Amino acid sequence: MLTELFPIFSPASGRIVTTNEPPSPMATNQIFGEGPLLEMSGSKLYAPFNGTITASSASGDFIRLRHDSGVTLTLIIGSGREFSHNPALQRLVKENHSIEGNQPLLAVNQPLLRAGNKQQRYLTLLLEVPTQFTSSKLNIRWRDSGAVSAKESPIFELEQESK
């Protein structure tokens, strides 16, 4: 069932970047998994797979998606601390609702987002995989740099371990 989920495509357009200081402390301590940092340029954030919204902040800067396989993807815009209101973001989905791949989750007002703190431009993508899959010979690799297009560019892919 895990192989049906991958590749996971980018939920937003922009550029994968590397930085010594991720904007979210949740990315640093890997509470919600590991993954890349994306400097967003698009006006929408999309669901990269079918699943359920298991958590979402009122402002939309923190969204957790769960696939039927148990894989969870956490999306954090900026520090993830704008819990009540972020005028640059408009949430299009609610917590505990089912979603379909490519469904818009969030509308992003880029001029307003870019007018604020630079760290708010970054989307952290954190992937958690249930332990029953991590013991298999499949490795998950994520893209580490370059431009990406929403719904078109793979972010997370499976690699088979060579023997």
C-alpha cells in the first residue's frame, strides 16, 4: 500500500532551499518527521494525496494530513506559530475532513506574505512513516534543491535498497 502513495508531489510551487536555520523549531527537533524546506511562490497549497486532515491551526499555517497507509505529512508555513490569524493565508479545508489529492487546502496571498517576516515565506514539509514500513528495504528520499511546481514535481520518492 505504501508504494501506491509514492511519489508524493509538491503541494506548492516554489524552490527547495537549504538553510542552517529552518523557520520552524518542529523541523529542527523532528517531532513530526523529516523533510525539505520550500520557499513558496504560488497562490495555493494543495493536498498531495487522498487522506484526512488530522490537525489544522485556525490560520492555516499548520496542517497535518494522514494517508490510509498511516503516513502523515505535516505542512508548516513559517514558524507555525500564527495559530489564530494570518492575513496572508486563507484556510480552505477543516480539521477531520477527508481530502482528495490535488484539492486546494490553502489560498496564499503572496504580496501580503512577502511583506511580513521573511521566514513566513517558507513551507516545511515533514513526513512521518509508520515503523512497520521503516524496517523494510524501502528508503524514502526527498528532493534537496531546485525549483518545483505544485502537483507536478516529486518531493518524496521511494528508493529500493541495493543489496
